[in-house]
Amino acid sequence: MYAPVIRGALRARGLRLVATDLDWAHGRGPEVRGKAEALLLAIAGRASVVGELAGEGQAELERRSRTW
């Protein structure tokens, strides 16, 4: 059995993800900040958690989460 492709790398491309509850950040571009779990769920396509995130890249991540 194989895991489904979640396209997380495509959703996160061009954005800087910054976890506020861990010492972790990744990427370049407009910043999206929030708890690590919310970041992971958002790049996995769970648009319902994007409201928990902040930053200038938040709206773009929300758009990507809803359309892909």
C-alpha cells in the first residue's frame, strides 16, 4: 500500500514556513507563521487550519490549500 501524494512541497514553494512552537523554519519568500501541526496540515491541503496561521504568505497558502 502506498501513501497518497499530498503535494506539500508544491503548496509550500515560494513561501517561508516558520513554526512558532518549535525551533524550525523552511523556505524563502513571504512568511507564514503558526504552530508546526497547523503548518503541516495546511501544506497537506487541509484548508480549515489556515485560519490559525499568520503572516504575509498566509493568504497565498490558503488559496493553494483550497485549489490543489
